[in-house]
Amino acid sequence: MTTEQREFFDSVFGGKVSEEGFGLQYNLFCCEQGILISESLRSKDVIIKWHKLGWEEQVKLVPGLDDGHSGNTFEMSCRLAIQYLPMLKSIKRDEIINKILE
């Protein structure tokens, strides 16, 4: 996870991804999986439809999806993926601006 991504999720968690809830490793795992889902599917509607698919189809559409998910981590990762979508647009915009400035 990049510093920028961590800062985004810190803000989602109210200041810092913390030990709250199920703990830091749980929260970081969900954030990392949320990024993967968001980058792979790129749309709220697609994420919602994908969430309802069976595991085999989900893995095909999101390569690298961890098979160690519980119901809770999977649900949290999907919610975080939707929250992360605006960051994808921001990152793309920044890449375009950087190319122009080079």
C-alpha cells in the first residue's frame, strides 16, 4: 500500500487505520483487498454485481483476490473498494498532469 493510499484509508477510519474493531492486520488486509477490487472493477455498480457472484467468478474478475477472506473481511473489502473509487480518478488525473509537465 502506498503512502497516499494509506492516508486515504486513514481518513476513512477517522484519522488512522487502527487496532479498532478486529485489529490493525484485519483493517489493513481489508484496505489492500479493497484497492485490488476497486482497481480491477472500477465501478460501484460492477462491484455490487460482482459481490453477488460465486467465488469462482469473483476470482476470475479480480485476479489476486485472497482466498483467506471471512464473510466480514470480504464485506468490508467491498465497502472500502467503493469508497476508494474516487481515488482512482484522482490518480489517473495526476498521471495525466505529470505527463503534461514532463
